[in-house]
Amino acid sequence: MTDPKTVCVVTGSRAEYGLLHWVMRYIDAAPDMTLQVLVTGMHLEARYGSTVREIEADGFNISAKVPMLEEANDSRAVARSTGAGIQGCADALSCLKPDLLVVLGDRFETFSAVVAATFLKIPIAHFHGGESTEGAFDESLRHCITKMSHLHFTSAETYRNRVIQLGESPSRVFNVGAVGLDNVQCKNLLKKKELESNLGFTFRERNMMVTFHPATLENRAASEQFAELLAALAEQKEYGIIMTHPNADPDSARIKTQIRTFVKQHAHRAVAFESLGFVRYLSVLKHIDVVVGNSSSGLIEAPHFGVPTVNIGDRQKGRIAGASVIQCEPNKAAINAAIERANSAEFITALKNSANPYGEPGASRKAVDIIAGFDLSNILKKPFHDLLATETESAR
């Protein structure tokens, strides 16, 4: 019998909440765990849809709200927001005093909470470590979060090995798969007519979902890359287009303006949303023909539905991608060619036997069971797992 645990889950964006939803559900239902929810970042901003309301509507009690985002979203504002997030999370976590902090991914909002927890000597469990997104500064933040964390839940064995390569003990690194795939088991996905009514959008014979986030390490402005994408979409006249707005990264405000202009010009076949929520988002995935942009969902969730993905540019470079993903450069000609390939009979036929490299649903339950049974009493001090020393010892 393990000691009861108070577990605080941090979420700062709609996408992250969608991935953590079932982790939160299982923690909340566990008899030996108490769930706390710390909400920050985009959730608390009207300009990003005030998505904290979605969390509350799902029946979760919010333990703390930490506003942190500045009005601007250039690089300086993101740095200042990170500092504000550290301060706010330090105050909130000092009051909540959880036994474990649960975080996911690589966002600066998450990084803020992890820095605060590190100084407060709160153990940290991290989901989706070991992954690589070479086109964004999130790459560095993810690896920093890994080094400050004490339990690790990866989405693939390759990523588990990479976390161990960073010096984490194999006994604390668990490959459970991608937690976002648990959402595909949702029984409430909408049928096409229901979805059309809900979205105020009529599906065409062909349809696509478009999500494009700034690649924050690129020298070329994200809005310039997005302009190339929009130029390509303007020529894909047979497609109905459902767009979602970008994360709170540098240059995202310009992208949102470009989206509004495009939708106004193509109102007969295009709509855009600040946030769809994971039920509507997955319902859209179920009914479209191709995902276009640079969101991780195109690599992780879309393959489960057998939907091709056109992945643009370097934002997801380095991340494992299955046969359903077509990589292309951020220019109009390459994007159009990739969309045409995704719609070809040859490509669609080849997808029928392709596997999702991120596995099957079930990751959330596996991870929560591990957390429930893990002894946290001496977890803060962690020796560096030296692979060179291990190999030398094995060679003797």
C-alpha cells in the first residue's frame, strides 16, 4: 500500500490540456491520489479563447490560476512572460504544496512552472520528453525540463533512450506511448452533420484542417512562411478549409491577422477557430482528407485516423514521423505538390497498412498507475546515469 499523493497538473494551452485530459481524469478518480489543477498561459486570455472555461466545463476544479502572458508576443515579451510565470507559479505552488507536479511537453509556460517547482523541492513528472523539434526554441526548453524532472513518460522507445542519454536513470524513464491517442477512444466524437451544425461549416467533397505555429528559431518570419501556405491554399479551390489559430509564440499575432483576412476572402469555403476543444478537433480529424501545417497532432493523432499530413518546414524536424506524413519546404510550390500527393490514390492506398509510430491508446492509464505506485520519498536526489561508464563496465 503506497502513501496517498497530491498531484498537481499544470496546463497552459488548449493543445496541452487535450493531451493531459485523461491523465487528469485517472488521477482524479484514483482512491489514493488527490488532483490539483494549475492553469496558466493562454487558457486565461480572451484573445486565445479563454479556454479555462473548457477545463471547468469538463468538471475539473481549478486549484490555482497564474496569469503570465504579456500583451505583445515578440521574443522579449515571451521572455518576460516566462519570468512572470516563474513568480506566479512559485506563489501558487507554495500554497498548494503538491507531492508531485505533472507537466507535458516543451512550452515556456510549462518551463516556468518547472523552474518554480525545482526551487521549491517539488518532484516533477514529465510527459513527452526526449523528442526533438529543431525549428523551435521549445527544443531547448524540453531538454531543460527533462533534466529538472524526476519521472519521465515518453511516447516512443527512441525517446526513452534519448532521455536516458541525457543522464536520467532507466528505472525512472517509462515508454508509455502518446497520451493524446487516448482521446481517440472518446465516444462523443461528432458525426459529420452534427459537426457541420456545430462549426457553422459545410463540408465539401474534399476538406482539410490547417494549423500553423511559428517556428521560433527560423530567421525568416513565421508570417512570411504562412503567407506561402495561404498562397497555396488559395489555389486549392476544391477544398473546404478549417483553420485553428497558433500558439502564443513570437509572430503569432500576425498569423492570426492573416487567418482572418484569408477567411474573409474565402468565406464560402473557409472557417477559423481560436480553439476547437479536443472533442471537436478529433471529430474534424475523423472527417477530413488531409492535415496541413506544422502541428504535432499531424504526426501523432492524424495517423490513427488514416489521415495524411503535409508537414511544413522545420518546426517538427527531428520528431518521429510515420508513412502518412509528407514533409515539405515552406513555399507555395512545394506545399501544393505535397497536397496533391496526399490526395493521390497511390498514397492513400499505401496508408491502409501503415502503423502509427506512437502506438495505440492507453498511455494515460499506464502512466497514472506508475505514478500511483512510485515511492517519492527519496526521489529529489538523482545521480547522473553515465552511459560511457556503463559501457566501460560492460566491456570489462
